[in-house]
Amino acid sequence: MSWEFSPDKPIYLQLQEQVKLRIVSGKYLPGEKLASVRDLSIEAAVNPNTMQRALAELERDGLVYTERTSGRFVTNDTEVISKMKNDIAIELVDVFLSKMNEIGYSKSEAADIVRNSKEVESTDGNS
């Protein structure tokens, strides 16, 4: 998963979102030590202060924690991770339904499209 940024919002927020996605998707496992701020900022090609700000926000959210002499770690609290994953899923569904509404579909029609799309994938063996 590479670091990608868009000009429509602050980089630290995008970093925060991308680290969250890495945690909820399992790329960063519960209890796993994160690379140093410096290493992460080099990897993402951002200023270390920007990366520090993003990680500090994630600490406030309870997704990462700092051990003074050891560095930063992903939380071991799988409930926090599950809740964040669910929150992200709800946001994505809301965006999807809003977009579908813009093109004239009701929620139930959008759900039918998703259901039918999944059924097509299942019968094609692509799921």
C-alpha cells in the first residue's frame, strides 16, 4: 500500500486516514511496533512534523500508543480496531448511498444493485 495524497485536504489528515486503513485492514497488526516517525515520513515523503501530528491524532483516537523508550505501537484492543473499521465502513456506505441518490437511485434500489453485483461475482467465481 503506497502513500497517496490529494490536494483537497491537509496532508496530516490524509496520513491519519491511511494509517487507520492500514490498521483496520490488518497491514499493521494489533501490538505491532510502527516504524519511527522519521522512517514513516521518509517512506511517505512528508515532513516528520506532519507525520508526528498524524500519529498524535491516532493516539488520541486510541489506535496507537507510545512506550517512552520503545516507540509507537498499534493498540492491542481489537474492539477499538473493530469499531474504527465499522465507522469507516459506515462512512463509505453513506458516501455510496449519497452518490447513488445523486444519480436517481433509492437506498433499496442501491442495495439491490449491490446484492445483484455480489451474486454475479459469486456465480462467476470471482468472489
